[in-house]
Amino acid sequence: MLSLLAWRNIWRNRRRSLITMASVLFAVFFAVFLRSMQIGTYDNMIENVVGYYSGYIQVHKQGYWKEQIIDHSVEYSDSLLTYFDQIDGVTQAQPRLESFALGAYQNATKGLMVNGIVPEKEDVMMNLSEQLIAGEYIQSDDKAVILSSGAADYLKLGVGDSLILLSQGYRGVSAIGLYPVRGIVELKSPLLNNNTVFMPLAEAQWFYGAEGRITSYVFLLDGNRDTEDVQQTIQQTLDTTQYEVMDWTEMMPELVQAIEADSTGGQLMLFILYMIITFGIFGTVLMMTAERIHEFGILLSVGMSRLKLGITLVMETVFLAVNGVIAGMIAVTPLVLYFHYNPLRFSGGAREAFEEFGFEPILPASVDPSIWLTHAWIILIIAAVISFYPMYVVFRLKPIDAMRK
Amino acid sequence: MDGVTLEIHEGEFTAIVGPSGSGKTTLLNMIGGLDHPTKGTVHINGTDISELSDNEMIDFRLKNIGFVFQAYNLLPVLTAEENTGFIMQLQKRPKSEIKERVHKLMADVGLEDRMHHRPSEMSGGQQQRVAVARALASKPAFILADEPTANLDSSSTNNLLDIMARLNKEENMTFIFSTHDQRVIDKARRIIRIDDGKVISDETDPNK
Amino acid sequence: MKNIITIAWRNVWRNRLRSGLVITSIALGIWAGLFSISFSYGLNAQRTRNVIQNVISHIQIHHPSFLQDRNAKFVIPQADQITAYLDTAKGVKAYTSRLLINGMASSARGGNGVLITGVNPETEQNVTQIHDQVITGTYFEASYKNQIVLGKRLAEKLNVREKSKIVLTFQDNLGNLVTGAFRVVGIFESSSSKFDEVNVFVKTSDVYNLIGTDGGLHEIAILMKDDEQVEPFTARLSDNFEDSDIETWKEISPELGYADEVMGLFLYLFLTIIMAALAFGIVNTMLMAVLERKRELGMLMAVGMNKKRVFAMILSETVFLAAVGGPIGIAMAFGSVQYFGTTGIDLSLWGEGLKNFGIDTMVYTQLSPEFYPNIGIMVVVTAILSAIYPARKALQLNPNDAIRSI
């Protein structure tokens, strides 16, 4: 009964209610759009770096991640890998030997990250073979490498040319090798694309004098897995004095913080927006209350309880807010969906600026429903808080005074 | 309105009388150009006002018609003096001329000591007197008063009517009332009675 | 018209609470908008300053082919004439010459890719800050040969400290792989851990022996006394030394300059969004103000206030709301920007992440002056646009209906 009253009351002043709802619509529209673009970008970045490269979880020798040197490698264990593969939530686990090497071709030198990989497995995780822009993919027994395009451009070599690799191997041995470039890939993350070399694991182990050793087990998880759960499962069975199990937030905290710093900027903007809208809604409610003082006096006189009247008023404000929220969400959804499937792509100077910071130059939108939910809640809470004012007025009102006005 | 033909001349002090719903307000509105007849014309000083556009009508009213309404006559944010001079300001008269005329009229309606007061600081009767002063200030062709005494008590009513009657004689200003207040009717020289949109009677008393 | 303006102004104050609310929201919205913009600019400026002071300086000179192909043989032509010119040039604060080589640094523990910079310690100190950021040891003050200064992050990775041995491996100008043993004389920590991990410094003279370029140089970096002088001086240098590639910091790191532009665009967008949000409040308020004065407005049109004047009155009332809220917001913004521009804001909470972007934890807000009048204009335009709907509603009132007696 009260809600019917509240609902009809809103429409007494159609214009004013519509404008208030429109302002909420505007705020929600903009907030959801901005956040979905931001979060979409972060997800994309994480996907590019974590999903395609480092993996959401890695297992290494205890202490490896702090000092990533080849001396901290572990002996590869086939049985361990089999065990990992059958853990709930894991699609596959793959071994890697990663280390630094100086790459040289003719007169150019560049520092490179060498990735000793199992090509078939790596392909499953990274779709590496599909990212080839020249040449062919490597096989497990090849003595050749695949180079990222940024490095290839710098060193000015192409498919078929031979790359000199020079490094310090396991227990300090010299590592030198000459490897033909079998293929060139373009990695999505600009930073990774500038300095990565992929080599078959066996060959990398030979190169670094680290036969039978690897630096990490990398995990590819199922679609909607909970990273924490899987991480815990692994931790429970492994000897954690020997091994460490890390998720990507532990491995790359600076990525997390960079995202958070950027995210904070966006949230600040939204805060300002919401503040302005709050003023607007409050102004509306204030005026509405003042206009209807006489009416409140009458209602209280004829016997409506203060609580019931107050609740009706709260519902009015909430209804206004809810309508605006629903309208805003409906309005923003097509836009977000569009950018989800057709991300904004940058070129020219903007592209360079993005890449300099290590971002792929696209703006995709996220369709995570929690974004919608979060902002719906924010508005509702704002509305609820604002509606305390008319409640307060009603509870302090003396009907006689009210009816004089 | 149903087949009404009327002529009103300069200097008249005329009341249009009738019960609620009789059409007297409609008639007054048509005379004032606030409403248009579906058939027929309205001429003021020779001009056919039914031909005028909205904007032209506003301008015509500005120059030729004075209004005193039942309520909401004055701008609450202006003082009595400013309200009185308002129409003249809209007419873009020189400041000195406005000042002189306003002071005279304020004296005529007996409100010199209230000149700098805002409407909220005056009684209903005083506000109506200011309204009259304002309507007169711009020297219109006639003044239309729609139930000007409806919200006033007896003494204020008599006061107001006396002032209007005096100004009618002194300035030869035409007053046209719409009313069902007997006190106004008693004071009027010509009484036009209306019912159901038709003129029932039209009597002039030369003695008043 | 004057009396319309007077009336409009007084009308604004009829409902003090309502007007106060709108004015407050305008002031707060503007203040918040301008302040957050000044914060972004401060952040960017600081980053740019950092990069210029620590890494790229104002102007750099190279052999035309060097930046494309980092071959050690591409030394700067006429280097001696250039340095002689710079010695006497007015406006030059300092300059230094360097060798730049990609290579590997290794210790007993492991190896890492590094950019080896051969420097002249005396002149280098005038152009970059590394010498001030040495936390252990000294900046080339020892007496032994082949001293090397490296970053803290790298020292940790290679597990070395003062006096430890480092082997540098790189290509000489003939393409031969060369190794040299160096001894750590100092360890520095800058505001960017990435920088610390990848840069090592040695004396140019020590490198000459290993690399055989007969004293040629890869890079000359110049700091000017005055920012404004950078472009004109670069032009003069290019005229005098056509065989060399002479670039300003904006050309070397376009994304630094670009960041400012992109940000400017984005921030005006942000301000527009704020204005739009404010507009809703203004429209609603003015609409209420018009509709509750139905009778009064009807009366005005009845007595002869024409539509233009009524429109002007409503418009003026709206503009007045903005004209009070706007300056307050701008003044608040100006005050806070000035205050935090000198005192600075402490960002220690995000310290770690920011270090990777080369940003210090103190940010000084700054706002170029044209923002203030620009936002003033935006506010007025917003007010005028917001007034249109309520003013039209006022005009649609029929004076007849509006005064109809009860």
C-alpha cells in the first residue's frame, strides 16, 4: 500500500521526477561505461602478460623469483608434471627454462629473455604458432629459435638468419650458441615483444649447461577457475621449503599496483561525478519536502503514523533512484557490448604512447556484471542516505505548524 | 460568451457582474487581450486586437491597458516604489519622469511611508493600492480590475474603492471591474450583468 | 534591461536554500575538476622533469645512423667542434659526452642485460643526478682502473657489493665480442627500479681501451638554462652542424610530450562530463523556480513584459547562479593548487608501483593559467544552455491561465 502511494507520488510532478531520474541515468551510464572500459583494459593487459605468458600460477624453486638466476633452477620431474596436470582446475602444466642472454647479429647487440619451452604445450597456452608473422613454428628437437618481432627489427634479422646467443650458464659456465631463426612472432604485449626468444627446452638446457633442469612450471588454468583454490591445492601437497607456489599478483606486484594506480584515477573521477549528482538529488528532495509540508501536516492529523509517512518518502526517493539506475544500465549496455566485441584501436602517436607504457593499444570493454551491480548499489545507498532528510523532517513535524504554511 | 456586443467609453466606472461561471472573467480577459473570441472582434481605441500576434499583444497591453488582479499583482522582490514604476520602466521612460509620477501616485493612494517596503511587509489592502498605483502610472487607455477586492476586508475594500473612484474623476481614467462584491457594484456608475455568457442588463446611473 | 537584471538577481535569493545548494554544487564540481586536473598535470610534469634530468636531458646529439642501428662505429662527426661550440654558447647550462653500448653484466651469481654508458664523471655530474643517488661507495672516486657504478636492483640480482668484480661483455666497433673485468665502486638507487636494473656506468677512458673507437663519442647530452631556449638552440645547432642528428627531448621521447596533449584532451572531456552533471541540477532547480512562479510570470506577461524580457530574466537568474558558484569554485581551485603546488602531496601509499613508472612520491599540483578562464566560459555556457528549457517553459505559460482567479 505504501509503495503504491510512493510510486504515484513520484509522478505527481512528472517533469521534476523525470529530470532527477535522467541525472541518475547519466551518472550510471557514464560510470558503468568508464569502469567497463578501464577494467576491460586491465583484464586485457593481464591476459596479455599473464594469460599468454607468465601464467596465472607458477611453481619454482623456493627463492627463485626474488633472484631470477639460472643457479636457482630445479631438476625437472616428470611425475610432478603428471601430478600437476590432473589437479582440479588445471588445463595443463608446462616446464620452462628462462634466463637472460645477449643476442647479437652482425653489429647489433640486444639483451634478450630466452624461453626454453615445450613447443606443443606452449602452443596450447599462448597460441604461439598463430602469432607467427613469418617463418615456421619450432619442434621439440629443433636446434633453432623463434624471435619476437621487436627484437628481430632491432637486430635487423629475418627468418633464416642466425642469431648469436651469449650468456652465463648454470654454475657459471659460459653459454654460447649460434641459432638459425625459424620464425618470427608478434606478441601482444609491447614490452614482451621487444626482447623474447623461444627455444626448444632440450636445446636451452644444453645451451645453459643445465641439462635436466628447469626454472619454472607454468600453469594454464581452466576457464572460470578460482586461482586461489588451485594455488592452495598445490601448496598443500608440495614441500614448500623446496618449492614456492606463486600466483601472478605475487610475481608481478608492480603490475597490480600500476593497475590500481590507474584505477584510482578513474574512481576519483566517478567520485566527483557522484558527488554532483548527490547534490542534485538532495536539492530535489529538499524542495519536494518543503513544498509538501502542508500535506504532511494533514496526513499526520488524520492519523497516518510518522513511521509510515517516513517510509513512503524513503521509498519515493529510492524509486526515483532505481528508475534512473535501470534506465542507465539499459542505455549503457549496447555501448559496452559493442566495445567488448569491437575494441577501440589506436594508431599513430597514441599507439606509441600506449606501447611505451607497455599497454596493447586497444580499449576493450569488460562485461563483468559486478560493475553494473557496484554502481547500482552506490546510487541506492546515496538515495537511501538522502531520504533520511525527509524522514527527519516528518519526525520533527508539528502538524499544526505544518498546516498553517 | 454568447453573442455579446459592448461599447465602453472613456471615463467610465463600469462593473461587469455575474455569478461564478457566468463568463465575466472571460469577458474581461477578452477586453484585456488575454483571451480571444472564437467569433467576433475586439477594438481598443480603433485597433482590432484580435489581429495581433502574441508578442504584439503583449506590447499593446504594455502601452494601453492597466491591470489590477485579485492577487499576485506585485513582484515580491521589488519595493512598493519599484513595483509602482515597473510598467513605466518596461516602457523605457526616463528615470526622472518615473520618479516624479511614482511619488505622486504613492501619495494619491496614501502609501508614501511604505515606498521602500516589499509586498511581504504590507497588508493585502496596501498591496492592492500599490497595484492600482502601478496600473495608473503608465497612463493606459483603461484599467481592468478582476475581482480586486475579493481578498480584502471591509475597511480595505472601501478605502480602495474610494481611491479608484477619486482617480477616475480626477484623471478621467476608465475603470472596468469584474466582480460579484456588492460594495463594488454599489460604487459603479454602469453595471453590466452577465449570465450564461449573455448580457442580461446594462444600466447606467448618471448620479454616481 | 537593467531592471530585468536587478529583478533576476533578487529572484535568485528568494529561495536561499535552493540557490545555495546549486551554487555549492557548482563550486564543488569545479573545484574538484580543476584540482584533479592539476594533480594529473603535476604528476606528468614531475615525470617529465625526472626523465629529462636523469635520463635524456634537453638536447641530444648523435650520429644520424646511431639511433636506428646501434653500431659502436657510428660516432658523432665533428665532435670536437661541437664541444668547443658548446663551451662558449650562451644559455647552455651543462653538457656531457657518452658512449652507449648494449651488453651483458655478469658476476659469479649470474648475468643480466645492461646498457653500458661510458661517461666523463666530471661533466656527467652536471647533467644527471646519478652521482647524488649513490647509496654505497662513491661515484668514480677510487683510484683503481675499470670502475663501475651500478643500480641497487642490479647489485641485488647479481649479488655484488662495493669492490666486487663484474664482467662486461659487448661488441666493439668491428663487431667482435669483447669482455672486460670491472670493479664496483658505487651503487645507486634512483626513483625507478627499472632504471636501476638495466643501467651501468663506467669511465669512457676505460672503455676506449677495450672498444677501439679512438676517442669517438656516441652521444652528447645538453642541459639548457631555460626551457624556452631548447627549441631555438637546437635549431641553431642543427644549422651549424648539419652532419649530426640533433634532437630535443620531445623528439627523443615523443610520448612524454604526447602524454601532455592526450591528457589535456581527456581532461577537458572530464570537465565536460562535470558540466553535464551540473546541468541536470541547474535545469531542475530553474524549472522548479519557474513553475512555482506561474502566476507571477503570467502577471508579468499580462501587464506587458514581452517574451524576450521574460526569457532574459530566467536566463539571467541561471547565469547568476553560475556566476556566484563559478568564481567560488575557481578561487578554491586556485588556492588549493597554489598551496599543494608548493607543499606537495605525499603518495607514499602507492610508492612501489609508482617507482616503476619513474614517479617520485611527492607530487606538486600545477595548472596552466588558461584553464581558469576556459572553465569559467564552460560554466557560463552550461548555465545558458541549462536555462533554455526552463525559460521556454516560462514563455509557454499563458498569462490568461496563470492569473485565473480561484
